[in-house]
Amino acid sequence: MSAVKVLKAQIKDELAKLQKLLEETSQLGGEKQSSIHVRAGSSILHDFYTGLENIFHGIASTVDGQVPEGMRWHVDR
């Protein structure tokens, strides 16, 4: 299987996970939130961000052939 096909499958899988996270946020509901709800929402947000990072990491390694490194990787070109 080509690297692009593998990447496409990985992105599809990651997008399914992101969709599940979005669905989980609907269970937090309510105007008044307990600290547990806030912590759960924070965890979901963290997982969502990590999922996006996974997608971009896969794209960088497949398309560019490398992933930026170092403390400033997220701002360096």
C-alpha cells in the first residue's frame, strides 16, 4: 500500500475519533457546570487537539518526508 493510502486511512481513523469527541461534548451540557464537567471538557479538548496534531504529523512525515523538531517546531518552517 502506498504511503499516501496509508496516510488517508490514518486520517480517516483520526477524523472518526474527533467526531466521537465532539459527540461526547454534548453530554457535558447544562448551564451550571461542576468542576468535574470542566475537567472532562478540558480532557476532551486536549484529546481533540492531540488528534489534530496526529493528522498534521502524518501529513508532514508523508508529504514533506520529515517532521519539524525542537522546542520551536510549531512555529518554525
